[in-house]
Amino acid sequence: MTPRRRELLALAAGAAAGALARPARARVAGRVVVVGGGFAGATVARRLRRIAPDVAVTLVEPEARIVTCPFSNGVIAGLDGIGAITHGLDGLGRDGVETVRDRVVGIDPATRRVRLAGGADLAWDRLVLAPGVDLKWTAIEGWGEAAAEVMPHAWKAGPQTLLLRRQLDAMADGGTVVMTVPPNPYRCPPGPYERASLIAHWLKTRRPRSKLIVLDAKDQFSKQPLFLAEWKRLYPDHLEWVSFSNAGQLVRVDPATRTVVTDFATVRADVANVIPPQRAGRLVDLAGLTAGGDWCRVDARSFESAVVPGIHVLGDAAIAGAMPKSAFAAAAQAVVCAHAVAALLAGEAPGAPALMNVCYSLVAPDRGITVADVYRQGTDGSIVAVPGAGGTSPLDASDEVRRTEADHARGWYAAIVAETWG
């Protein structure tokens, strides 16, 4: 990354810190319901309580503990246990957020009420939805919810993460692992390639006669030159990436035989990790927020739905212009949304957003690579990347730099977890 890019990233980080340091809006009152306790939902709930302490904030989340997708690839590769990526919600209460463990079954924008599975109704002045993604179970011939117990996706962290890890542990040396990667957009664009790297590392060190084949529905992907260079250096005998142009497009699967079929090839897998196409969490359908599509369009200044007023959509479920569907992006959007909601409750217009994203990927336990970008509202109202303000790790970085970036990745995770859940 050039000195100019580092400077711009530092300025963006300072702008974000300045936003968080604004005085509390003691005069603002209202009731905000947040649905979803992940990076976006928990962050917006805590931020809103801090900057507008008179606003009543209720967070609805069916799970008692959140298992994060970030660093779940390390669990799959045996670097960490599941406890390392599992976090409780108790910290929200210390900021005055009321947490309700339940599931939303109805949203009425007209009366501004949310209905819960347990029978309760919650009234809101502003509703924030952060439901993440849902998988498109019928998008792949032969694959679905039952098949995922044989050919796991592991794209929602938790039981599927552990299932894929157990399958790898049970595989004999000399076996073949197959991973399929969907077309854009999907949660965490570099995620499959980090997973491929860490599985290849596991094979190299634990099953040295085995191989991973990555069947990709794309010819290009995030941080591609960096990943390809690292794979050539570290895993030439353990990882084969097959692009769309080279018959990487998945056509169908057969869970009974663990067979994966592309346009021109059939591959028999000992372990098959099928990552399917995705869409916004189906919670948003309760209010018609996708307008018949897969994702939710939002206003760049507030992340308010472009379809239904009064409802904000954050994180993976939203179409956020140039921003990727990452944990860092979700948390950054949550900060902007919290200030926008406070402004709207006070009868004021939200300010221009200042956003950024930094995405770390481990290519080995002690080697990391990074991409970073700064975003603003474009002239057409969408979120656009600031030219020249981002960048990736140097392609020719030293081993020391790669080790440092791996350390930074772990430091980032510890910091965002503390900031999200306390």
C-alpha cells in the first residue's frame, strides 16, 4: 500500500473515531427495535444507546450466543476451537440495550410493530434489520438442506463448521477435497479463498498425499493475484483452482456418491464443501424489502430501505454500492446508521457517510494478506469507493510483512469482537 493510501485510510479511521466521539443527543427520544445480534445489529444497538441515551433500544436475537464467520476457517483447519469464535450478548445490557431472545415472525410497517414467535408485539419508531444471508437451497441440482449434512456449506458458522472439520479429520491420506464457490454476490468475497488456503495448509501438514480442488463460478475474485501467488509458493501440490473458463462452474451434485459435476468434468470427492448462492436473510421478506429480488436497496446516508420507509437494513442483507459483504463493512454501516437514526428521531437530516472496509485473509497460520478501501456517497446517491484511497498488501511482501499482517488479522478480530459485544 502506498504512503498516500495509508494516509487516506488513517484519515478515514480518524473520521470514524470522530463520529463516535460526538456528544450524546440527550434530547432525542424514541423507540428503536434492532433484529439480529451479529456484527451489524449489536454494533448499531450499542452505538445508538451511547450517542442517544434517551432512546429505548431493544435487540431481538433467537440465539443466546453468536458464532462468527470471521475466523471460522481457522476452526475448520484445526487452528482454533469453536469457543474462540463464540460470543455472548451480555455486554449489550451494560450499555442499556434490552435483549429479547426470540424470533420475529411478523413486521407491520403501517402500525410500526414487530410480532415475535413467543406472542409479544414490539412497537418501534425506527426498525433496524441485520439478518445476514440465507442460502438458496434449490439453486444447485441435487443439493439442499438434507444434502448439506453430507456436503456441508459451512457458510453459517456453528454446527456446519464443526461438521466440515470432522469430515476433514476422518479423511484418509490421499483423499480429495472439493470446494465449490458461487457467483457474486455472496457473504465475504475472499472467504472461500482463505478457506482454501487454510484447508491446503491442513492437508500439507496432516494429509500430505491429499489435494484440494476449488471449482469456481468466476474467473476473477478478491485479492486474486495475492492468493494465486501464495498458493503457488505454499501449496503447489495441494491446491488446484479451476476457474469458470476452465469448467469450474458447478452444474449438479450427488450427495450419495459425493460427486460434483461441472460442464465438462465429474469429480468424486472424499470431502465436498458446497458453498451455494445466497440472498438476504428471509426475515426481510416479512416487509417486502427486496421488492422481488435477492437483496435490499438502501439509502447511502442512513441505510434506510429504499422500498419501505422507517426500516433500515444493514450488513450482508443490503446492497451497499461498492462495499463488500464483510464483518468490517457491516460494523462500519452500523455506526453510520446509528448516527442517522439519532438524527432522524431528532427531526434532522442524516449527514454524509464516512465508511471504510478492511479485509484480512490468512493464507497460512502465520501469513496474512489484506485489502482496504474507503467509501463515500457518490453523486448518484450510491456508495462508491474513493479513488486511490484503498489498496492491497504488496505482492512481493517479505515473510515478515506477511507475519505482521497475520498478527494484525488476529488483533482486528479481538478489537471488533470487543467493540461489538463488549
